Amino acid sequence: MDRYVITLGRFIIESEREHPGATGALSNILYDLTLAAKMIHREVSKAGLVDILGMAGKENVHGEEVRKLDEYAHDVVFNAMDHNGQLCVMASEEEEGLIQIPGQFPTGDYVLLFDPLDGSSNIDANISIGTIFSIHRRISEGRDGTLEDCLQAGFKQVAAGYVMYGSSTVLVYSTGQGVAGFTLDPSIGEFLLSHRDIKLPQPGKKIYSCNEGNYARWSQGQKDLVGYFRGDDGNGGGFSHRYVGSLVADFHRTLLYGGMFMYPADSKSPKGKLRLLYEAAPLAMLCEQAGGRATDGVRDISSIEPEELHERTPLYMGNREWVDLAGEYLAGEEASVAG
Ligand code: AHG
Ligand code: MN
Ligand code: MN
């Protein structure tokens, strides 16, 4: 039944109307991100054919050079966003430094931080991957944005979201008034509203999600926490362990089913593996907007003042009760972990 279909574009416009002072700039940014998402979807949906189309860095059957999807996705987002006059600077997981807006284009009042392709190790196995984005309002003056504009704490985000390229392609985002999800209908090229107001189920499914392959390098508190979920101590137990290895997929499941996702610090990576600015902070905004909690084991992710563009952070996010429990098990532990 196609009646009452709400497209992402219509939803953005209606949301803008609820903000009397809105200039449409943020709507414009979100709209252009949607275009990038559709273009990445198109390439990703062919990725499963990568053997036929050729491996990245080599030529495909058409004699075209096949690009790494990470780099391709980065370029698609950059080219979709560099000329709309709404951004003063960008930063990407795929680029070491700041990405300035080319001189021939006007700049605007917003900052875009993004992980163009998350979970890239899963591409060849046709497992869900994603794009993550975080939007801040600039704090500097002048034409070009600065590092200071990028290094803002998560609670200052004006919008955050992700696209998951899975069995279907979904776009989930928030501008601070709850979380909405849209599913791409490729036959009409539109993202259609499929999840109007996502809230973490309370209580959620008893699912814990982490890479247990790192167990030996975890702190004792982290080991005991997972021991509780596994029922090693005879007290907890009754949980399922689920781990995709694509943050966007593990988060999307946590958002819809509940439980907790963890990427702890370990003795090899004392700050964990995931990036604060364009992985943890945007997903933390969505998690909080959906009634959950996101911490580094101790502090709320959204309160952390970034010091570097690509800095990492341990990450615990999902139902509040489990994130709080993690805090209890990790209390008193130094940032470093068991040797
Ligand atoms: P990216 O592909 O953007 O580098 O992100 C990969 C991340 C994240 O998607 C996932 O949660 C994590 O790597 C998985 O790491 P492990 O393979 O170490 O579990
Ligand atoms: Mn990533
Ligand atoms: Mn990535």
C-alpha cells in the first residue's frame, strides 16, 4: 500500500518547519548527504560482484580501475558536500588533516565529520557496512573552518546519523528531536520513512556485543563484566552474544533490539579502536536520543572534549542498565588495562 508515503525529503522539510528560526541550511546538508548515500548504495550493492568487477586497485572486466570502496565513498561524500555553501570545513576517517572547502565555492556555518565507509573489512563477505556522519555548527570566524570547529564535544552536535548498506539500505538520523529511520526504495530512488521515532526497547533483548577475540588483552573488570553476561560466575547469564564487526550494523541491531555494544580498551589499544569524532560521538547522540546511554566505560561520550581529529575512545552503548553495569565493573580502573 503506497498511501501516506513520507520521503526523507518531505520529513526534513516538515522537521524544519518545527524550528521557526531554521534557515534551511541543515536541511540542505541532510539532503545532499542523502544523495551521497544513494550513490554509495549503488556501488556497494555491486561490491558483492567485486571478483567479477575486479579487486580494488586493479582493472575490472571493463578495463576500469577499481577503487577501494572506502576511498570511493570518501570522494562521493566530498563531491556531494563541497559546493553547497553550507560547510566551512570537513574531516574524514580517510583524510589525515582538515578538508577545506575549495576556493571557488562559498562556505557556510556548519562542520561535517564522517566515516565514509564503516566496516570495510566486511565488504568482500557481503556483510552490512555503513557511512557515519556528525554535524556541528562552526565556532570560528572567517571563510575557512578550523581544527577548533571540528574538536567539539558530542553534546554540541546539531545532527548525527548513519547509513547502513545491508539487506536493505537504511538511513537513521537525529537533529535532537528523537531518532527517525528511512529505508531506501531503489525502484523509485527514495528513502521512505520506516521508523518514525526509534526508542531502545526497555527492557531490551539480553544481547552483549563485543569482539571476544580481544579477551586476553582486557582489564580484569572487563573480563568480569563479560563473565557476568556469559554466566561464568553463576549469577548473570541468559545473554546472547552477537558481533558483526561493522559498528553501524552492531549499533543498528542494538538500537532496534536493545542490549549493549562494547569496544573496550585493551593492552594493545589503551584508548580502544573506535574514533571519537566520527564513530562514537554521532552514534552516542542517536543512542541518547533513543533513550539509551553511551560512555567510554566511565564518562558519557557526549561530554568528552576531543583533543585530536582521529582520537580513539573505548565505547559502551545501549540500554542504560547495561552501560551503567559496565561502569560498575570498570570503576576505579586506570585508563590502561591489564597487561
Ligand atoms: P572502519 O571500517 O571504518 O575502519 O571501522 C571498522 C571498525 C568498526 O566498524 C567495527 O566495530 C570495528 O572496526 C571492528 O573491529 P574488530 O575487527 O577489531 O573487532
Ligand atoms: Mn568505522
Ligand atoms: Mn571507515
